[in-house]
Amino acid sequence: MKRTYLSFLALTALLGLTGAMWALAGAESSAAMVAAVAAVKMVVIGAVFLELDCAWPGWAVAAAAIVGTVLGGAVLLMGA
Amino acid sequence: MLDTVAPSPPVTREPAVPPPPSRWHPLTGGTAVWLFMCIEVITFGMFLLGHAWGWRGQAAVYREAQALLHVDSGVRGTVLLLVGSGLAYQAVLTNAAGRPRATAGWFAASAVAGLAFSVNKVLEYGSPELAGITLSTNDFWFSYIFITGLHLLHVLGGVGVLAYLSVQAARGVYGPDNALNVEAGAAYWHLVDVAWILVFPILYLMHP
């Protein structure tokens, strides 16, 4: 049951962060802020993979590196 | 004269010592699906970085085009994919607990969420604001149609996978000792979710 509760907790956090991104975009916030919230979402997903799926941590680090590169790179390339 | 062979002493074996428990279990779904996931995220990432680069020099065109996008549709899609991932994860848990009918039900529910995402996306494509827009309208719309279309193909493929897993689970094919396909299918659905979590902010929300 602990895993079930954790998965619902993570899902709630992700939905909340989606709302936060929507609010930030509506408030004409900078791309960096939206990307920062998206990065937090990825941290939550990474935590789910680590704690719930028990995947090897190296994969979570690799995924974080890829996603961080894409999000950070997008901010830099946009000139935000 | 035959030599008598002395009987060899009995071989004494050390009792098998189980390996120490590892904190990290093998990759759920197998290594191949994780390699596939990494390659897919890199692919989406390259297209998205190309789109971000397009903002330079065409900021006015991109801003005008982005303003036409339905952010509420993107949020609905995000919610549907996140909920679908949660449902697929419940299927993995119930399969590990040896409850095939519950596994089938969770997978079917996850497939319905994916189908709802697809319907939502098709409605978005058909909205009056996007009427007449094609891949060649400008660079922004090329990125939007190509990337979201590629993602939609992944979603439709995932819906098929989830539906198949649901049917097979209902037949009792899977269980705690036969979980590889169940975990691989759920991992693929998580990939579709992760890719969308990159697509949504970069295409719909972020701008200089």
C-alpha cells in the first residue's frame, strides 16, 4: 500500500506542478521560470522511478542529464 | 588381476550463501526498453532544441503563432497522460501481487486515458484557430505539427500496447513470475509521458 500512496502523492504533485506551469505562462513569466517548474516535475518523476520502480540510479542520473540539457538548452537557445 | 579402486571420499559442498541484498533491483522492463527510452527522449530533445533555436531571428512570428495554441488543451493532455501513467503503474503493482483481473482493468483504464489524450489532440488540430495551418506555413508550425504528431503516434502505439497487455492479463498470461512484458509496457507509457512533459512547456509555454 505504501507504494500506491506514494504513486498517488507523486501524481498529485505532478498535476499541481502542471497547474503552476500554466499559471506562469499566463502571467507572461520568463521561459526560465517555466523550464524550472518543468525541471521540478522531472525531479518528481525521477523520484518515482528511483523509489517506486527501484531502477538503477545511473539511469535516473542519465535521464536527468538529458532532460536538464533539453530544458536548459531550450532556455539558452531562445535567448530568454 | 583387477585392481580395486578405492572409493573416492564424498565431496563436501559449502552451503550456498545467498548474495547480499541489493538496494537496486534490475531495470524494470529490461535494459532494452530503457535504452529505447533514452534514445527516444534524446530524439524529442533534439527536435525541441531545434525549435527553441528557431525563436532567434523569428521571435515575432513565433510569438504570434504560439499565442494561437490552446494551452488549456495542452494542460488537459498533460493531466490525461499523468493519470494514465499512474494507472499503468497500478497495473504493475497488481501484477506483482498476482491479481490478473485488476491488472487487466488498470491497463484498460490507462489505454482509455491515452485514447482520450488522442481525441483531445485531434480536436486541438481541428480547432478553428489552427485551420489552414500546414507543415509549410512557417518554422513554428512545422515544429508544432511534426513534434506533436510524432508524439501522438507514440501515444497511439502505446494505446495498442496497453490494450494488448490488458487482454493478455485478463487471460492470465502474466503474474509475479512473468512480469517483463507488463513492466516494459508500463515503462514505455512512462516514456510517452516524459516526452510530453518536455514537449508541453517548450512548445506551448516557453518564450523569450
